[in-house]
Amino acid sequence: MGEALAGWWRRNVGGGGSAPARVLLTLGVALFIVWRQPELFTAPRFWAEEGTNFFTYAHTHTWWENLFHAQFGYYTLYNSLATSLAAAVPLEHAPLVTTGLAAAVQLGVSAAVLWWTLPLLPSLWQRAVVAFGIQFLAHPRIWLTTIGVQYFLCVLSFLVLLEERDPGQTPPLSRQLIITGTGLTGVLSCFLLPAFFLRWRRDRSRGDLRYILILTACLALQSTVFLAALAGKGGDVDFRLRATDPLRLATHFIHFQFVVPFTGRVIWLGDTVGQFEDRVAGLFRPLLGSTPATHDYLVLQQLSGVAIVLFLAAGTWALRRQRDTGVIVTSFVVVAALSTLLSVNASGGPRYTYAPSVMILVLVVAMAGHTGTPALFRRAAAGMLLAAILLCDYRATMVFAYSPDWPQWRQELQRWRSDPAYQMKIWPAPFQMTLPSPAGSKQAGERGGTPCLSTIPG
């Protein structure tokens, strides 16, 4: 019996996993995407600039115009295609289209982990942890919205980077199209260029060279769009280059990049933790005067984050001879640094740390399952993963992105049809949008309808 069970484990879990097992896991990810907030499918919404800018422009312009229109200083191919499709259906169903297309990307990224050949994740249990972790780590503000797609697509580009390939063969057309699409949907995937170059330098792979050429072209386009917007020819990008409080930026980064992914948020709200925090802060107050708590986050959280950073650094050193360790570290450092520094008001935040958090997750999962890792690090990595699974607040955090009291799209649509001048309220407040008269056409919208931009940029 024991030998039979061990054999089953090796065939179905210890290895890459059987096809039925991967099908079940893919369905499990899909169920989780629905379960986290089912109302987003039964009563879908537009989220922030998805409605005020991208859909409004698509609704008032042709497919061709929307395809070549850049907003906020970068080009977003997937957003353009998604909102053009949404604009082609009755308005009642438009948010369902964008929500569905965002869900397709989220599910597709997790499915890639389960079905692609990733040498760093040889076991099915490793693939399952990463596949679900991609969803677990996603902040509610990028959940099921096309303006959050670029962060998931950056993860997809990262998986292409880790995928096994023959150095002498040209990569499949599907992968080239993925890299092209991700590079043309925001600039995040383009930040992976140094990591692709590092892998090419190691393997001299024709595939990596092809990916480098594609991402270089995408980066050139994105840079041109950004510089044109910066020069005042269209788009608002100056808010991405404003100076910010360095201490606040550092505490944001540590909190969202290292603390939340492994500890969740709810644990920090308990009375016991609060009392212990007061004692710890009291010890540091004579040294710092103004503690990091005055910059939004608790001293205890920051110390926990620093401890996690030190562990990851030690674990990375232990894995330094693993082929893809340097590639992961390069990906993390470049994407984390550039996405944070170029974030809105250079303030950082959970959406900017999402893709780097997935990269850390892959490293920790690899550390937990790699036989060449010292036993101490394997056990500690497994403990971190277990803590993350148990402590992450899968549904509780959705209060940041959902409330039954928020405006319902169909009700707002009815009010707009009764009063064409009405500015429809969308999620979250105070975002609102104005469409041309219900009796008008796209051409009428181009003549007289102008989007009502939100008061909050980015």
C-alpha cells in the first residue's frame, strides 16, 4: 500500500503532474476567481480609468482610432481591444465584457504555470502553489479589471523567461505573440529586458534573442509615447515623476512587497499585536524621534519585513548555483525598482509590487522544493508558504474594491438615459463618466461627446 501510494505521488504530484490533475487545478483556479467576489460577475462594474478613460474613448471613437490611442503616457493594446469589444455590445453588458476579458488573462497566467515546462518548478505541488499564489497575491484594486491586466501580463512574460527551450530553435509563434502583446500593454514587461539578456548571455538561445528584439521594439514605442506625453503632446505623466517622502516610500515598499504577501493584513489588527507594537515603538522612539508608524505602517511590520528580506537574501545565496536564480533576482530588482519609482506620485503601492511579489513567490517555492537547498532553508521556506496560505485575507480585503452600497451600473445607466447630461458614478468614488446622448452614434460622440476624466489621475 505504501509503495503504491508513493508511486502515485511520484507520477501525479512529485513530477509535472498528470493531465487530469492539471485540468482539475485549472478549474480550481477558475472557481477561486469567481468565489473571491461572485458579485463582480453577476453585477459587473467599470473600475476607475477603465470606465472614465478607456471605455469612454472606445465608445465615442472607432475601433481603428481606439487601437492606436495611448493614454496616461503609455500604450495599452489589451485595454484598447477589450474596451472596443465592450463598446460593440449593448451598454448593459459592456462591463461584463471587460470583466470577462480580465478574468481570462488572470486564469491564463495561472494556467501557464500548470501547463508550461518550467524547470524551476518541476513538481505539481510547486506549480499548484504558484498558480493559486498568482491569484492570492493580487490586490483587489487590480482584480478583474482591464487596467490591472498589465500587472498579470508582466507575470506571464516572467513565465516565458523561465520556460524551458531549445537554444537552437526559434520559439513558438504563440510565445512571440505573448511577448509582443505584453510589451504593447504597458511598459512593465519591457522592464524584463535585462533578465532576458542575462539568460541569452548564458545560453545563447535564439529564442531569448528573439524575445529581446521584440521587447526592445516595444520599449522603444513605449518610451516614445511617454516622452511625447511628457513634452505635452498628449497624456498626463508629470504626476509619475513627482518627488515623495523617501521614508514613506520605503515603508510602503517593505509593507506591500515583503510583509503583506506572507502575513496578510488581518493579523496586524489584533489587540495582542497592537500592545506588542506599542512596546516595540517605544524602544525605537528615543532613537528615531518620529517612528515609521507616522508614515502609515507599524514598526513591528517593518521589522518583520526586514527579517523576511534577510531570509530571502540568504536563501538566494544558497540557491546561487541554480540556473535561473540570477534571472529571478534580476527580474525582481529591475521590475520592483522601476515600477515603484514610476508609480503614481512615486508613492509605490500594492499594484506596483504585485508582479515582483509573484517573482519572490516563485523563488520561495523553488527554495522549498529544491533538493540542493540546505534543509534549514527548505523548512523555513515551506513555513513561509504555509503562513502565507493560512494568513492571506482572500475575501476580507475585497472591501478595498467592492461594496454592495456602491453604484450599480444598470441603475446608473437608467439615470443617464433619463438625463443625458448625468455623470454616471462608477467604482470607486469619486470616479464618474459622461457618455454622449443615448440617441447619438459614435460619430455624434466624436462631434459633441467628451470623456469626463476622473479627478484622480493614474
